[in-house]
Amino acid sequence: MKLTEEEVRRVAELGNLALSDEEIAKMTHDLDGILSHIDKLNELDTSNVEPMAQVLFEAGETATLREDRESPCLSNVEALANAPTAGSGYFKVPRVIER
């Protein structure tokens, strides 16, 4: 799949990223390589592969997974305590979408 600089510029714009012409050229090359690799992966026959929700493994005492336990939720005040800007019980963020 060949990615164009226009497409990269549009994605950068949607992501609110200010990229230089050199960065656009590098991103075009890098993203095109990633999409080409994905196209190669899509050529693999996976018809006999069972779908998985998660990987299960035997780890014994070295398991990094912990038991799920119910814990109390944060209150609205606690959740907003470290917010840079809050008001009316919500996080306030700068407007990023112009209409």
C-alpha cells in the first residue's frame, strides 16, 4: 500500500500535530513500511487458527497476574483532585475540534 504525503498531513492534522516537511517525509516512509508489513501478514492463511481472547500460560509462582478484587471507586472529588483544570464536577480540556 502506497501512502501519500497528503494522507500523512491529514492524519497529522487530525492528531493536532505540527510536523515539518522533513518529518512528513520520514513519517510517510515509516508508515508506508508498516502498512506494507501488515499487507504481508494479511496474506497468511489463518483459517485453521482458533481465535483467542487472551493468552493463557502456566507460570506458577512467577505469575505476574493478580487476583481480581473489588475495591471502592474514587469519588468525583478524589478523581478531580489532581486535574489541571476542573469545573462543575468534570475535567476541563482545551477545545480541539473546530466546526
